[in-house]
Amino acid sequence: MIPETLTTKVVGVSFNKNYPQNIFNLSNSIVAGDVELSIERELNNPSDKSAIKVLKNGDFLGYVPMLIASSISSEIDSGKVWSAEIEEVLISTHNTDKPGLKILLWRNQ
């Protein structure tokens, strides 16, 4: 059974041409309370048939990890709505120039 809420890191954030600045800029969004994200199925992804993109205002941020995407993609495909928001910008003390992103996903009722 799939939980109704999930917390996960976003993968593939470095695929964005504006990385890492685009992730650093999300810190300003969090401070302003603008944490809403959108998720979108990427049906033609050659690497992952269950791929789910994470977007902020239509701009690509990365992907829901494959294991989670494979669990919820069929629900999305069948019309169930999942939402997402920024939970945290992750900055490692060992890699301060390579931030990550942690999100909250939930199934809408």
C-alpha cells in the first residue's frame, strides 16, 4: 500500500542548465512561503517509463526518485492527483556548491 504522504529528495537536479543557482534560489521561495511545486508525468522518458518531473512555476527542477515514481505513476495515470511542496534545500558541509532538494508529496483526497 502506498502512503498518502511521502518525503523524498529530488534526483537529477544537476540536469537543469541553471543548477546550482536554481536550487539556491528556492531558499528565497521558502522564506516567502512560496513552497508549492507541481509534478508531471514524463511518459516519453527513455530511461524510466514511470518518470515524474518536479517543477516550480513550470521550470524543471529534477525527478521524483525511480522507486517512488514507479509506485505512484500508475495512480497519476489513472487520474489520482498528487501534489508537492518544497520541504528543504539541502546543503552539505562537504559540498556547499552542490545543493539538493527535499520535497513532500501527498495524494489529494
